[in-house]
Amino acid sequence: MRKTLLLAVAAMLSAPLQAQFIDNKSPLVTANNYLDLANANGRIVAVGDRGKILYSDDDGDHWQAAKTPEEVLLTAVCFADARNGWAVGHDAVVLGTRDGGESWTLQYSDPLGGSDDSEPADESMDDLSMDDIYGDPYEDDAYGDDLYSDDPYEEAAAAPVDTSGAPLLDVHCESRDKAVAVGGYGYYLETSNGGETWNKRTAALSNNDGWHLYGFAAAPASNDRYLVGEKGVIFRSSDKGQNWEALTSPYDGTLFGATPISDYQVLIYGLQGNVWLTANRGSSWAKVPTKLTRGVNDGTVLEDGTVVLVTNAGGILTSHDGGQTFSLRFLPDRESISAILPRKAGGVLVAGQGGVRVIEDVK
């Protein structure tokens, strides 16, 4: 009898936990930092601090916690379709999912001090902290040039470095088989077999100084792809990332992201409210006034063509003329926003220091 009871208890302990729906006011949603959002054919997935991943099937009103194998800070997520996606983060961690984000497996990592035979290593480096990446929203110059121009690793970055421990900062899903992840010190990873293997392609970019790569963006209806990063680096590919060319940058500070508006129009943005617009695929750029001194972190284009950018200290920039001019407002709590995603029901979801929240009116 006792053996039967012990077996029953063991079975209960080993059984998977039942799915738990939580609303968007739960501390799991609001009290954690979530740094990116992605749409998996109607399902919304959020990733963030300590390896946390949430998913919602009702536009962010209720959430469930995914099963994840890592506890590092996750910085970016993407989906190729309703089931296949990737998330990336610190220690060059790459997680893959084949069930729409409900469960994840570790596909790649490169922790500090770990062995990685794909490239020679001359020097080691420390992990970037969350503040290094996203800054302090309560400082007026949270994304100031001091963070980067006085980077203690800047001189070492000009030579080959050991990228172990470097964070991956963005990921792009090209298809269910192909994805690209980029990050600190020029980290560039690619898979063409659904994540079974990941290969470094750092040499594909003319980035010998190893500047951090922060944002990867795809034009909506062409083969153009854009990469932006530290020191204003901008790369463009006309063949979905097979080959890259460096573009002349209008700005020598850090760029955090790019948002294509059309096949020719692209916004880039970064430190101290800098936003730039091109109408010719990056051949020339015009500065867009924002009245901001805080970093601009992410952007999206709504169905009606409205462009929305989100910023440090809770700033929301909105444009109704294709990114030529923007209006500015702030969330009441002024908490930093790192990512934005349109909702089917209208409005947007934003992620950042206040967790994940719904903003019904951004216009």
C-alpha cells in the first residue's frame, strides 16, 4: 500500500503543470522586464528577464508561462509561422520552439569562458548588463555617448576578441529553416536547417572593429535586409542576407533599430532621440526632429500606415506622414519601453520595465 502511495506521489510530482491563465494585471506580467514581443500567426509571445517567456492567444488580455530551459536575460524573439520561432539572449543563448512558443529547447550558447571552436579567440570579455543595453530611464542622458565612447572594451574590439559571454540582441526569422541572430561585438549567427546547427558569419560584414549589432530589419515586400548598431554602423543586403554592404551613416552614435516603412523608406533610430529617414534604401538620410534626448528603442507600422516609435522614459512617437514628422507623448509612469507590437483588436502592446501592457490609443 505504501509503495502504491509513493508511486502515486512520484507520478504527481513528475507530471507537467497544468496551464495557468493569468490576466494582464498579474505580477508575472507587470513586475518583470520583458524586452521583446513577436506575433506567431495571432499568438503573442513576450521574452525577458531571467529566461521568462509568456504567450497570449487573446491579444494580451491573458497570458500563460512557457517552459524554458534557461534563466539568462532574453532580449529578442521572432516567429516564422504559427509554430516555428526563436528567442535569443545573454551568453549568446538561442532557444527554439516548434509549438508556437509553449515550450523551448536550447539550440546554441556561448557562455563566458566556454569553448567555441568556430572562431579564434584572443581576449575574453565580460557580459553586458541589462543597464548597458537599455540604459537607466531615470537619467537624462541614459543612452549618452559616454556609455559607448568610453567603453573599456573599445580598444580590444578593434582586434579579434573572444565573443564568449556576449549577448545576442536581435533575431530575424527568414523561414522555418533559416534565421539570423546578431549581438555584442559583431556577433552574427545563422541557421539554415531549422536550428539544428548555428554557424558564425561574422566575416560576412565589414565590421572589423567588432561594433555591437543591435537591430535586424526586413523590408516588407523585397529582399532588402538592414542591420544597425554601435557607432552608427548600417549594413544593407539586397539578397535576404547572403551578402552585405556597409552604408554611409548619417550619425556616429549608436543605432538601436530600423523600421522599414516601404521597400524604399526606412527609419533608423538610437541614442538621444536620433531618428533618421531614407527614401532611397539608405543612399541618403534626412534627420527627423523628435524633441527627445532619450534613446529610441523600437518601432512598428500599423495597418493604416501610422508609424509608432517607443523610447526610454516611456516616450511614444507617432507619425501620420510616413515618418517625416512625429508627435510625442509619455506614459504616466515614464517607464522605459523596449518593444512594440500591433494588436488585432486595435492599439498596440508594449514591453519594457513595466512588463507587458496594452495601449489602446496611440494615434
